[in-house]
Amino acid sequence: MIGVIGDVHGCYHTLKALVDQVREKYGAIDLYCVGDLVDRGMHSSLVIEYCMASNIRVTLGNHDCMFLYSFKYPNHPYRASWILNGNTETLTSYASFQEDFKNHFSYLEQLPLFYNLADCFISHAGVSVLYEMQLRDSHGWNERQWSKFLTNEMEKDIGILWNRSLLYNMGKLQIVGHTRQVEVTKNERTNSLYIDTAASAGNRLSCVIIEEGNWVDTFSLKTDQQDLVMIWQ
């Protein structure tokens, strides 16, 4: 049994309260997150610190990637995209935590693109059905083959960080964020679960509980206003 959390986007107070609820019911189960820890919400630095301290296993999100690329490759088009997609809140969050920036940057650099577990596949935006021809014989692939393919394709519009097309039915549950939903939504046809419930837009942050490949429970918590408005001390 595992829990998988949707896009956090700087919503630290909401994340902490959500994890507390999950822990109260399910104890020390392994927790995962589909990425996008940063941007839009007010507390990206605290979110990263919390995920590190709590051993939440996070996949890289497109916002996390834009953040990284903006400093590693300043001439990359992702830098302009990041400026238009909530980077102000992220930079502001480090005003009082500048000493943490280097450690957090290194942490984001090592995040994987996916977790391919026995009963589910966790990533940020998912493996697109538009890759079906290439993936027809992929069920025997090992982790290295999956990683090589998805890394080579990651900057494309249908890549695992950006995809909004239907997902490839890979024979196990795919769990993704990125494409906002009002509530956690399952596509039975593609055996995929969408868990980004727009926390940074003031809706909810969600966590799904998965047991033996089945979606068995959901926690969904209204966004704490402290995550949406800077509270000056």
C-alpha cells in the first residue's frame, strides 16, 4: 500500500496537513508525489524541505524542471516559460531561506522522471498514447530502457513532463498530475488516475491510496489560505 500526492505548487501548510491525515489513518506507508513542488503557491522552499525531511518520493515536474533549467541553462526557452508561470513566488520563498537554495537545487536535480512500481507507474504528466507504436513491445523493458526513452523525449510536448494527450494503457495503473481536475479522476479506458486538483488555484490538494494496483481511498484537503497569500511576519 502506498500514497501518491498531487501537484503541490508551494502549498506547504496544505501539504503538511494532508500528510498528517494520511499518517493518522495509514501510519508509515510509503508516500510519493507527482512533482511540481515549486511555483504559484507561496512556500516552495518549505515544500522542498518538508519532502526531503519526510522522505516523500517525488518525481520531477515541469515546473521543477523549468526552475532547474533557468539557472543551469539560462539561454534555454524554459527560462522564459518559468518567468510566466509563477517563478516570482518561488524566488520570494527563498528570501528568508537563501542558505537552503543550494541543497534544494541539488535535491531537485536528482529527482527521477518516474517510479515504475509493481502495481502502478507514477510520473508527472504520464506516458502518452501517441508513443504506442514505439512502446508496443515495451512490457519487457527494464528500468534503464524506460529511463533512456523517456529522458530522450522529455522536452517534447508529449513528453513525460508536458503531456496532455490521452495516456498509454501500459497494463498497470498510471498515476499523473499536471492536467488539472476539480477532483481526482480516473480514465477507465486508459487505466490512468489524474490527481492534480489545483491546490495553488485555491481548490484542493489530494492524495490517493493505492493497494495492489487498485485505487482504494482518497484524501482531499481544501487549500490553506496561508499558501495563497504572503503572511508578513
